[in-house]
Amino acid sequence: MLLKPALLTRIQKVDNLLNDHYAFVSHSLGSRITIDGMQRIASFINNRDADFRNTFKLKEIPVYMLSNQLPMLQLGRKLPDISNQQANYCQPTGTKYDERILTKMPVIAFSDPNDLLSYAIPQGFAEKYLDSRLCINVTNININVAKNI
């Protein structure tokens, strides 16, 4: 059976997505850019074909944020359309588990308490300010790099 080039390309993309592993490493403003990008993917992924969506749901994409500024850069921004619903989307027993975007998106935020432009992500931040369908769980790691003030 011969496959049409467009169908073959779609199958190859899904296979690549299934087999490849992804991670983001961001710094400073990049923390906001990374989250905005992932939330943008969440807003239009339903326009993709079902094979792609279902494969993407199986992914775990960690984000390593160095000199994280996410809390400061959230000021004045509107809340995502879907928030405070992680249990519904991210738990296999959740009512909307099949509508999640990823299996998990661990965010590991490195911050220095002595750096005025580096912040830990507060408890409850992800639930309130980040799209629940991304299944984000946050781990803060404090490191001392800057001189003590």
C-alpha cells in the first residue's frame, strides 16, 4: 500500500514526537516566554489532528528555570482560561483527564534568595496562574550565588 506524501509526513511527525524527548532550559525573562509558549500550544492544540494530540498527551516536558522571574512577570496579566483544575486534568481518575495537553510538565525553578531579580515560585502559583491542562508541578531550588546582602 502506498501512502500519500502528506499522510506519510504526518505519520513521521507523530513518530518523531513519540520517540523524541524534550526539555526547556530558560533564564530570567525566558521563564515567562517558555510558559507563554506552552500556554499558546494549549490554546490551539485542538486544531491539530487526533494522532498528534493523543501523542502529545503522553509527553513529559521538564522546564528548568534559572534566575526565575515568573512571579514578577505575572503582575498585571490575566488568568488563563483553565486554572485551579489540576486534579480534574492531571489525575488519571480526573473528570477531564483525556483533555490534558501533557502527562506532566515539571518546573524546576532555581533561585537565589540574595538576588533581587530571582524568585521562588510561591505555593499555589501554578494552580492559579498557569493552565491546568499542562499538568505543571513546581519544585523550587534555592542556591546562593550572589553575595549576601
